[in-house]
Amino acid sequence: LGGAAAAAVALHPSVRALVLEATFTTYRHIAWSTFIGRALFFIVPGVIPPGGPAKQLKAFGPRPVLLVHGEADEVVSHRFSRRLHKLFPSFTTLEIQSEVGHLAPGLIETLPFRETILIFLDRHLGRP
């Protein structure tokens, strides 16, 4: 749920760029992606709010967003980050790394993500 919280807080006008790691599209979509959510699909709309990162990103744009996700994530599928990028291609950048799971130790420290994040932040925020 960290990506959803970060996307909501990032709506503040002073935030100039956003990095989201292993996030989902909406609360309902992540609920429906679970066994219980699929089994109880008919009650999800009544108990799970419709919002989530997709709604916040729509309001965040055109400020730049970097989406990073592990392809081997078994908790939050990388298809959610792919969908967010497809929804907002004009201001999002997507980086998917194979063989990386959900919030795997060292995810950000792995060279591809680290370099991608540093380049993204340098490009959009500059060095102090």
C-alpha cells in the first residue's frame, strides 16, 4: 500500500517528481487479484473504495513518474505497473527487472534500478 500512500501525498504542488515501486492501479484491482477477492468478487465494490494510484497519477501528471517493478513479484503483479504506464505514457517511465520479487531485499540497490532511479531524479530534479 506504500505506492498508494506515496501517490496521494505526492499530489502536493511542491512535489516535482515521483518514484513508485511495485505498486498497483486501484484498491479494487488489487483486491480482485487475490484469491479471496476473486471468490467474493461481488462484494468488493461495496467494501473496497474505487481509488488508488491510477486516480492520483491522473491528477499528478504531467509531472514525471518512474514506475519500478520486479517481474517475479508474486504479491503485486508487474502488470499493474505496466497498466499504469499504459494509462499515462506521456509522463511515466517504466522499468521492469526480471527475477526480482516483491520488495526484494536490495531491490533499489540492484544496479539497474539504482541507475534508473538516479538518472530519473537527476534529470527531473537536478543535483543540489
